[in-house]
Amino acid sequence: MANTFSATVNPPDPLKFGAGQKLLADGTGRFSDLCEAFNWLHAYGGSQNVITQGWGDEIATVAAVMPGAGSTHARWRFPQIDDAFTTVRCAVYARFAGTAPATGSVRFQSTNGADSLTLTINDGAAAWYEGTLTVAFAGGYETVDMTIAGDGTDATTVYEVAVDYQPLSSPLAAAGSSNITPFDEAERDADSCVASDLGRYMLDNLTALFVRQRVYYQWSDLTGVEDGMSTVEHVVWIPVHYGGFEQTLTMTVHVEATGVASASKVYIYHSAISPGLPSDDATTTVIDVAAGAARQWYSTTFRLFEAHRLRGLPHPFIPVVIWPGTRDVDGVGGFSPRVPQNLGNPTPTIHAVSMWSV
Amino acid sequence: MPFVDSRIPPVPVDATVNIAQPLRSLQPIASAALHLMAWRFRRLITAQWTWDPSIGYGYSVDPAGETQDRRVRWHTSPLARYLHVTIVYQAAEGGTAPTIALNLYDIATSTLQDGPVTFDRSEGTLPGAQVETGEGAGLASLIDEYPFLVVHTGTDTRPAGDDRVGLLNVPTAARDEDVELVLTPAGARIRAVTVWEYPTVEI
């Protein structure tokens, strides 16, 4: 009665399930594969990077000497994909400039999960270090902080950060609080019954899988080292695929910012890159930061595209441009996002930007 | 997706016998599951590196360019077959044509899985690859003030006939593994990278 699956699972073959056809238990693409596919989808679906970021030499090396616990240097938010995913794997590509037995460290702290992970960074060449961190979700997202520390004399340098949900292992746990109901072998056997609840579970599973969110963008400054997003455009390319299901793509954006003396703005420009698109597919979303506002998170949503307007166009990548406010006008025209001229308008200090979507 | 619901009566599944079929077909469910496996859940990794205008970003890049490798790490899907990589970079003015080499490694074994794929830009043209420049290319305004170029691994410099041409290959040994894509620039600064898995789904 184990909810097993194989990583190299055979996908189900829709042509084997037509009305009037034999419903065969076994055979490539048949009923047993359909059941196992749901287990596989639960384990692997959405189990990808939620944070990917790095810093240049000039910045990372400056970030080095941070003796003691120090303060938070980087902060990100990311969404929950399912209750079954309660840990993330945190990896850094880092080096410590001192000599053994001295070491540096990188510490991750989850806000809702109230867990911490300290990675010991050894001397020598840069290498990958990793560990797991328990996470929990309030409002559908978790916030994770990262702190870099040397030994008081020598520096720790972090070049790259990669945090991801690891795939679940086989056999899967029972449904529990998860939104997915896994299937066991007995339900796939020949001469057993296709119970009515099995069909319902499949539909419920599909619904739960289709709303798993994907992180499209993560950026954090290094507070106290390289504060704030530079006042130039930051571009991320969002690939688009037409599966027949995604008619729109709505992005959720969280921005952590500190206000300045007067009111300021964060602009998010988004557009399709291919010529010929209607201009209303290129729009601007604005986050207002009040004068003197303390460091805090802001969130908004925007519609990135409607699939039917992009179908058939080549290179379906959409640029999203994030820019600390420069002018208080719509900076987008035609099918191309236009970077506004810097007119000296006040710009908030942007500490972090996280963007995800279903 | 009202294809199958709880009103379907229990129906025996038999390996050899043509049984009574449910009132409705399971075909749409199988199609949806296949779609999720093949497309919806392929891995996407986007990475952007902090830029400091004081070191020349947005205005010029030393012809020697950025020499630091950039690394993107993730756990590949068991179904990953190819990688489509999009790079946003800024080329040096003058000097030799910049290049960006891509190499894919298995982290556990430090084994090269594919590469190098090398982009070689010359006079605004990257052989075989898409370069979004100039008016009408859709990014003209973006490059007015802070020029950058975008390249896709639509084509690389490997010879025709190599079945890996066009995309990075994810061999079987690198599927369901922790991998890192190492980008080595010369004469250019890499600003952002998007890695998009393409799956292999064979029924």
C-alpha cells in the first residue's frame, strides 16, 4: 500500500484512455502509469529554485569581513507550493579568506519556520556548501534572511546563492494536510475497481497542481554592504509557453523598500518583445512608497500577458523591467518598454524584489 | 475540467478483458497530467547579479571585460533533455568581440555534462543567435540609455549535424541531479540569465 513512483516514470498516454477503449491496467502509458504520474507530479511539480542570486567580485569581496553574528545582509520571499514541502535546501558558492582552523559562516533564518541553518565556510578555493532549512508559510509565503560572517579577521565571500524545494521521495506520505492525494499500487492493479473517489482525487490533484506557484525573479541587496537596488533598469526575461491552459499569467510582486524624504515610486514595466502586439499588452505597474516610510514590504499583482495574443509568435520571452522611480509618467509605449529618463525624481531604497506566479 | 466526477460507478480494471468503460473518458485527465509533466513543471531558473554603476555599468565595459565566472545551480527534472539559456549582457566597446562560454557540470562529480557552448559576438551580430538590437527589434528603447544585448541559445558555434546544436544537452546522467551552469565571459558583463528546461517525454 505504498504510494510509490519512479523518477523515470512513464507518462500517461491520452490515446489509451479514449471512451470505448479497453481500460488496461498495465502497459506503457496505461492506467498504472496514469496513477504513478500523479505521484510523480506531486513529488517533482514545482520543486525548483525559489532563490537564485549572486554578486559580482567587486561587491562580494567587500561583503566579506563580517565578524560575529552580524545583521541580516540579504532577504527574500518565496511562495508555498504545497503543505508537503516543508523544507528548502540552501546552497552557497563561497570561500573563506583565512587559514584553517579558522572558518567563516553563512547563516540562513526562516521567519515563519523559525529555523536557522549555519553553513561553515572553509578556507581555500570557493566551493558549494549546502544544508536544509525548515520553512512555514503565512499569507502563502515565507521570508528568509541570510547573514555572512567572517572570523573577525578574515573575510567570507559569497558569490552565488541557490535555494530550492527538493523533490519528495518515494514512497509518498499519505495525503495528510497536503492538497494532493497519492495513489498506491492496489489502485492500479488489474481486476481491482476504479472507485469513484479515484476519479475525484485525480481531478482534485489536477486542480492543486495547476495552482502551484513558480518563482520568476529574486533579487536582494546586501544590506550594509551594497545597499539598495542601483537606479538603473533591472531586467528579467519571462519565458512563455502555450500549453492550452495558461490563458493569462498574473504576477505577484513583493518589494521591500525604505522611503526617502519625499514620496517615491517603484516602476515595473512589462511587455511582449515581439513586434505587432497591441500596445495594451505593455503596461506599467507602480508601487508607491510614502515619504519617510520605514523599511517594509509592499506587494502588488499585475497581468503579464494573455496567451492568445502571443500564440504563434517566435521567441516567447517577455521582459519585465524593475526600476526605482525616476519619473511619474507611464514609461511604456507601443510593444516595447521604454526606460524613462532620469529626471532626478526621488528614488526609494529597494532592498529586495520577489516575483512569482501560478 | 468536468471530465470525470464522483458519479462514475466502480468499474473493474482488467489487463485483458474489454470492460465496461466509465460514463466518461479518462482521456482529458491523462492529457492534463501529461501536460503538467512535460511543460508546466519544467524547471525555470532566473538569476540577476547586482550591478554597481560606479564600476562602469551602463556606460562602458572595459575591453578586458568581466572575467568572473557566473554560476547557476539547480536540481534538474528527471525529464530534462535540453536547456534554453537566455543571457542579458553588456559588451565592451572596442577591443575584440566578446565571448561567453557555457559549461554544464554535475556538482556531485564535477563532471562536465555538456559544453562548451560559446557565443561569439562580432559587430553586433552573433552568428546564428538572436540579438535584440536596434530600432524595431523590440528592445530599442531599452538600449537607448543603458545598452545591453540579449542572446538565446538558439544556435551555438558547434558544427551542423551535432544533435545538440541549438540548446545545451542534459544527458541522462545529469537528470534528477544537482547541476551548475558555469558562464565564462570575456569582453562582456553578464547581467542576467534565464535557464529554461526542455523536457523529453516519450510515451
